[in-house]
Amino acid sequence: MVSRIGSFNASCIGASHLKTGKVCQDFSLSWNTDDAAIITVADGHGSDVHFRSDRGARFAAEAAVHCIKELLLVKQAAFFCPDAVLSALEKNIIAVWYEKIADDIRREAAEENAFSLYGASLYGTTLLAAAMTGNFWFAIQIGDGKCVVIEEDNSISQPLPWDDRCFLNRTTSLCDEDAKNLFRHFYSEKLPLAIFLGSDGIDDSFPLNENETHLARFYRSVYQHFQDEGLRRGETQFREILPLFTQKGSGDDVSTAGIIKKIAY
């Protein structure tokens, strides 16, 4: 059976984190029907200051899927004003993320003033999300990681603009006070063959020199693998190779999620 649109996601704890007993800070999700798909990747910051960032990443991914589903229920045709729609979406995701954090603090029976003292920084995380329907696709991002797209002519692009504030171990974050102004987004009615999202553990596994070229080669091979094996078998096999990928690459947690047009199950 061939679906119009398929999606997958995979996350793996970093080899270096296994050695130190650190939990996985990455979280990814995917969802799709035959006519629409959503993917998201979040990477919690993991430092002592952000000691609940593994949860923050999960909350961010869940908030993104929830809010994008709601958007797709009312926006099935092409967007009249994409910037306004996506800016509103980003604000909604932030709001839902904060609600999940507040619920988590209550569940933990934290001190009454914990949230005001530390704010969302306990849960700090980056976020990448993308969606495709039969009429349009879009991607949003705050922080590092990469969105790589295989176009219909087989060319490779990274349509989301890069944020120069993301450098080495520094990144913008959902926990920043001005997070709503730090999102970047992209919208198009020209549907690509595939959209891939990867946490920085993926792109840091390749040399900084010509990193875009290395990522393009990597995601071309991933796309071809899924075309050869089908969506579900391809996802299973891809999850199996991720531990080796982090061992030989960045040593960091790694996550990839993808949307593939016209994919066999």
C-alpha cells in the first residue's frame, strides 16, 4: 500500500551520556494520516541549571503536535497570510508548553515559589517542527538543529534561516523570555519529496567544514533507505543504527524525524 504522506521519528541516547549515566535529553514525535503529517524534534539543554530539560523536550514535542493538529483542523487550504498564522502557532505552542510545565510542578509537589524562582529554565529546550498536507507545508524552529528538505527536482535545501545566536554550546530556547520573537519559520505550497528534522547531535556528527554537504548526503541515503524498505521496516532499521551513529559521531543524543511523500508502508 502506498500512502500519499508518511512520517517517522527516532531518538537515541548519546554514547557519552551512557557513560556518565545522564538521561536522554532528546525527544521526537510523528503523526500522520494519508493526507497530512506532523513531525517534531526537541533537544533539552541538559545542564545542571536545566535539570528537567528531558521533560521539557517531551512537553515541547507534545505541545507542537497538539497545536499543529488544531491548526490543520481549521486551515486545510493554503494560508492567506503564512507569517501571521505561523507566528500565532508558535505563541500557542509556548503557551501549551508552559501549561505542561505548571502541571508537572504541581505533580512534583514542588515548593510554591519554585516556578517563580526558576521559571521555565528548569525545562529549557530547543524545538523543531514541520507539517505537510496536500496543499502546503511549513516548518518552525527555535534553537539549533537542522531542517533538511529534498525537493521535487532532487536538490537539497535548508529552508529555515539559521540563527547566529546558536553557536557551539549556546542556543536560543523555549525558556527564553522573548521566545516568541526567536522562532524562525518557513512556508511553501510547493511540496517536496521529503522533510527531515534533526537535533544538533545529528549535524555535529559530521565535520564543520562542508557540514551542509555531509547532511545532504546523509539524508539522501535515509530517503533512499525508506523508499527501498518501506516506512515501517525502514523506521525499525533506522532506530537500530542510531546507537552506532552516536558512538561514531557526536556522542550526543540524536533525533531525526521525517515526512516522506508517496511512501510504501
